[in-house]
Amino acid sequence: MRRVLNYDGFRERRKTTLKKIQNYGLAAHNMQSSHATLHPIGKPSFLGGFRFHAQAGAQKPTYIRDSTVSPRPYWSHRVKPIFPKWMNSVPTLVVIVVHAAIIPVIAGMWYYATPKFWEVGYMPTQPSTGFNHQIHAGKLGMDCRYCHTNVEESWHANVPPVKTCYGCHEDGKLGPLASATTEKVQFIRDAYDADKPIEWRNIHVVPDYATFPHNAHINAGVSCFSCHGAINNMPVVAQAESLSMGWCLDCHRNPEKNLVPKDKVTDLYWVQNEWFGKDMNERIHQGMTPEALRATLMQDPPQNCSACHF
């Protein structure tokens, strides 16, 4: 069986041997004749820095200082390294490279993979010539509720049926304006005659797992302008806000910046110029300030998850 070395005893013997060698000089203890020949026998010994040599006919060994041998533990010659020494820096380099690659990706996703980047400005092509809000809600000053009739009672702002459009664009009903708009609105008449709906494309869409009750917001004094932007100036409607969860929570935490007098909720020109066009401390209507409007609410807007996700 292999002997188990006592490491502590070995260290003491090694220390004693090295001290003796230092005291006796480079030729530690030569007991041989002067004509003896030295023969190296392989690997460095545990003495670290001294190479063991045997002489011909010698009864005791000789220890000779060898400056080419660096001090090493006795076990170091038994296992050769598999990888070169420079491989020790590979893990550090891998960590640096991975972080250098991941951080830009995270930063890019932080900005680009958001509704603010992908949704704001969304402007789909509508059927035929579409519906020009700049003319109807802008120049003509039509109230939003003329087309979106049940926005005050329903969660959803309904899209008007064909008969609502045909009520104005029936042949000859516009008088002098009829000749200028005949071609543009002919698709409305065709849909009415065929008794088919116009397939308007939805723009402002919230995820299926979230709800947005229009009636609750309109009756609380949140203007159409707050969510849809200056839609009275849009020939083609585009999404103005991100409609993200952070955007909703920001309004629920500070609702006074989006509240207007209830009789002005759908008056987009007044809201844009006389209310949101002024600083918060300058917004006063019939003695009502934004803070006073918030006080008229039965309670502060909810901020818990179940307010929108149920």
C-alpha cells in the first residue's frame, strides 16, 4: 500500500534540510572522492531549487545548487497542465464580451420594443377616401357625439353605421357642396344601397387583457383630446399616444392635468387652445381649476390591477 505523507512533518523536514544547505554553502555535504562523476537523475526534488545527483560509488548523495531550477512544490512535476497559461484570462474575456453584447441589446429593447415606438403614429389606410376629421370635426365643428353616439353610455366609442354618413351625404342633400364631394363620398352611397357596412379600420386598440371604459372617462371629465390628440386637425387619423400601462397609470396618479369641465369634453378647439394650451396655474373656467375638477370626482382614479384587468 502507498504510504500517506504527513504534510506537517514533511514541511518541518524540508525546512530543516534547506537550513542545513544554506549553512554549508552551495556544495552541501560531499562525502565522495574527488574523481567521482556526477550523474543527474531526472526531475526536481521536493527541496525546490536543488537537483539531486548521485555519484559513482557514492555512499551518500550530494546536493548541488542549480539556479536553472525554480522552487516548486514537490507535487508540481507530477501533473502537466492541459491548457496554456494564457487560457486563465478566457473567462474574464468571455464575461466582458457577453456584457458588451447584452447591454446594447437591452438598451435597444428598452426604447424600441415599446408601444411608444411602435404604436405612436400608426396610421392605417381607410376604405376609399376615408373620413376626414379635419373637415368634419375641424372646419365644420361637428361634435364627436354626432357620430360616436353612445360614447357617454358605453365602454366602446361606437363606429357610426352607414346610415349616419348617408344622412348627410345623400344625393342632393349637401346642395352646392354636392358637386365637389360626389366622387369622394360615392363609396358611402354604394354601401348604403347595397346594405353593407363600411369596413373602417380600427386605430386605437388596447390589448384583450385590458379594458378602457369610455363612459367612465368621459363622465369624469377626461377630454377626447387627452387620448386621441388634436384629431380635429387630422385629415387622416393617427394614433397620438402610446396607450401603454405606464401612460395610463401616469394619468391615474395625476388626473388633474387631463381633466376639463364636463361641458367642454368634446369641444376639441376649446380644449386645445383655452385649456391645454395654457399652464396648469392659468387653467380656470367658471371658477373651476384643475384641482377643483379633481375634487368633483367621487374618488381618485384606481391604481390597482383590477381597475383595468378583469
